[in-house]
Amino acid sequence: MFKASLRSHLTLWFGGLSLLTLLSVGFYVGHIATEQMKQASGNALLNTARAAATLLGEQLRERQLEVYLLSRAPHLERGDLDNPAILKSMQLRTQARAEYAWMGVTDAEGNVRQAVNDLLVGQSVQKRPWFQIGLRRQYTGDPHEAVLLAKLLPGLPNGEPLRFIDFAAPVHNAEGQVIGVLGAHAHWSWVTRIVESAAFSHKNSAPDIQALIVDHDGKVLYPEALMGQELAMTDSILPGWTAANGYLTSMVTVPTPSGTALSWSIAIRQPLETALQPARMLQYELLILGVFAAIVFGLVAYYLALYLSRPIEQLARSAKQVQNNQAGAQFQLQHPVLEIAQLGQSIDAMTQSLLGKERELQEANASLEATVAQRTAALTEANAELLSLATHDGLTGVYNRRRFDEKITEYSLLSRRTGRPFALLLIDADHFKRINDSHGHAVGDEVLQQLATLIQNSVRSTDFVARYGGEEFAVLLPEVAQPDTPEVVAEKIRTAVAEAQFPGVGNVTVSIGLGLADPADNNHTALIKRADQQLYQAKAAGRNQVAFHAH
């Protein structure tokens, strides 16, 4: 059986473990970076989709309101649909709004009485949906190709068919009777320009993004190249974002005018390959760095093994001489590595014992016992340090999230058994990202350390303080009676932070959400949710305040 030297074993084990550790860390960090990049890109697409949907909804409401107000003009209510003032009003509207392709007024039978540029005057639009619905209420319609206007208006430069969306409102006389319909056709290109301006005009727009308009059946209305294709609208998409079919997609419903059946959604999507490219590059760089570092560690391991194995090899040769009753055996009694020196001393003591020196053997035993005691004490100290690392946050020194989860579970079980409530404070540093961006992460870490100290100094000795995550801290209050009620403690913390000076930053404030445990809760998740909702309310109300809702 092949037996390798200690030198070879140490080199292989140290180099192999270094490579495995670094590659594992590289994959793990790359995975985290990928997920964070996906989250950031998805949120950016969601914000873009919301902006586009909001802008389009506002424009549609304005046009619908414009048509409605024009239908209620005094010269229309007089009942004379041939009044020249009606045509002048419509002409002024179309001249002010380039998106209108046609505007006209019909009688109750669907005959066009007046229209801008005299288009369709005298023709019947009785079968058109905008007229039929416009007799009863305001109407905003889905896009459609031109039917009657196709031969009267110039075509598009790219050869695509003319498409419009319709607006209509009933015309009533002074007695409230419907005497006609005021209708308008807006260019579909007006809608697409609104969406494109919201999606692509921002200077920080993500690369390769695509804006789509989708109807209530999930079919694409825009762009023309995808028109008619179905885009699944699942719960995972609305109202957030999802990663599927090679795209990162966000979809938001357009807030359409009230009283209409229009139901559109704006979908903003980006190829996953583009969205995650920075994270993938980071992962590749980490893997290359891991391999390079493993090679360096392997070389270091070899020289370290050589440094450690030489005295051990010498001890082995000397022990072999003693075994063979050969003279001249010498043992290295001094070495910078404590264990190697002790090994040489121990073997030397054993040799002297074989030669009949019992006293030296006893001294060696005593030395060995002292070493064991020393190792035991060191092991006990190391275990205590490991316990502290497992339960405390390395940056701030307060308890970590893992210990918080254990503690809140204990409090919840005790509360359900005794009926005594306890409170939870969720504390979040206001505008912490701005501190990191402006002053650097090192200053941000100092701010978190000072925040932890201020919070600990503001609570009672029986209270439990933990870092909940990032710039967020959690405080458990087992006693909620007067005078130190949860509101008082929370306000004390908020005031202490607001009055403190943070080196290099100045003033920092916190928002605090307060939740009170209910013995009827099945678990502590409900308490955390209540406190988190109050924290959101504190943020929404302007930050630097305490939010609490008694139940």
C-alpha cells in the first residue's frame, strides 16, 4: 500500500480545502449577486411600467373628459346640431390636440351632422360601437382599424393600417333627452408615443427593454410585430414582476377612465441575459479569483508543510534509532511550533524512561497533564467565543437575527400560556442608503454601531435588542406596564437617536413601528407583520416618528 509523507498530506489537504472553500464562496456570492440583480432589475421595470401606465391613464381620462365637456356645451344643449358654433368648437379642439384624427357630432339616428374637415358628413355611423354605446354613456374603445376613414385620410409612412381609439359622449338637450352623440377618433400612434416616452425617455433606462400594451384577454396590442400574441397575465406578474421564458417582465394595469369597459395593461420586459449580465460577470470573476487564490494557497501550504514536517521527520529517525538500540539519538527540544517542541520533549522523556530515569518520566507526565489542562482551558474559551459568534451580530455587537427568532418564539409561547402581552419595536434608519452612497460603507458601518449603542442605552436591562437585518433593528419588551410603556420606550429611542451627533454624518433619524403581542396569535408572524405595517406607516408619514396601532 502506498504511503505518502506528512508533507504531501498537508499540501494536498490544505490546497484542496482552500480550493473547495473559495469555489463554494464564489458560487454562493455569485448566486446572491444574481438574485439581488434580478430583484433590482425587476423593481426598475415595475417602476417604469407604473410610470407608463399612470401617464397613459391620465391622458385617456383627459381626452374622455374633454369630449364629455364638449358634449355638454350650451350650443349643443339648445338642440340645433347644425349650429356653426358646434363645428368651430370641434375645430379648436382638434387644432389644439394633434392626436385627434376625426371629431364629429351625430343625431340620434347615427347620421353625421357636422365634422372637422367635413369628413363623413351625411354618412351613417349607426352600427359603430362608439355610437351605440355613446347614446347611453361615455365611451372609450379598444384600438381598431379605420373603416370609413381609411379612404379619406393619408396612410402611414411604413404602410401599416390606420388604427384609432374612440371617445364618445351622449348629447342631451335642455330637457335631458338624448339627441345625438359627440365622437372623436384619436390616433393609435398617440397612445404608443405616450408609452414609449415613459418607458424610454429616462436617462437611466435599462438596456434592451421592450414596452408592450396588452388587452384584457392578454393579447398584445402594441408593438405591431407582436400584435395578437398572448402574454400570460398570472398572479406572479400582477402587480409585480416575474422571470420566465427568457424575460424579466413587469406588468401594471392602466387606470382607465371611469364608466368605460377599457382594460389595458402595460408590460415592460427585458431579456434575462441582459438583466443578469453584471452578476454573471461578477460570478465568473469570483471563480477565476478563487482558482488563482487556491493555487497560491497550495504553494503556501507546501512550504508550510515542509516547515512542519522536517522536525517531525527528524524525530521519527531518532525514534527509529532508539528502537534499534543505536547510539547517538538526538531529539529537537526547541521549536517555534509548540506542539512539535512538546513532541520532541515527550519522546526525549520516554527515551530517558527506557534508560531507567523514572523521575524524568514523572516530570514528563506532569508536563503532559499541564498541557492537557492548557488545551482544555483554550477549548473552553474557544467554545465560549463560538457561542458568542453564533448569537451576536459581528458588526454591532447586539444579538443577531437567529437569536431574535429564538427569543420571539420563547416570548410568544410564554404569552399564550400566561396571557401576558409583550411588545415588538422594529427600528429602521431613515435614508441609510443615502449615507452609504454619500459617505461610504465604512461610515455606514460606524453609524450602525452607534445606533446599536444608542438603542441599548435607551432600553431597560430586561429588554432584548437585536439587529434584524441591514439597517433595521428589533427590540423585544417583555414588560409593557406603566411607566415604561412600549410607546414611551420607542419615543425615548427615537429622541436619543435624533439628538445624537454621528461623526462624519451629522444627524440621523429612525422610524419605529410598534406591535403588541396578542395571546390569540397562532405564532409570532402576526406580531412581526403588525410591527412592520406600523414601520411602513411611520415611513409614509414622513419618517423620524413612532407608529403604533392599539388593537
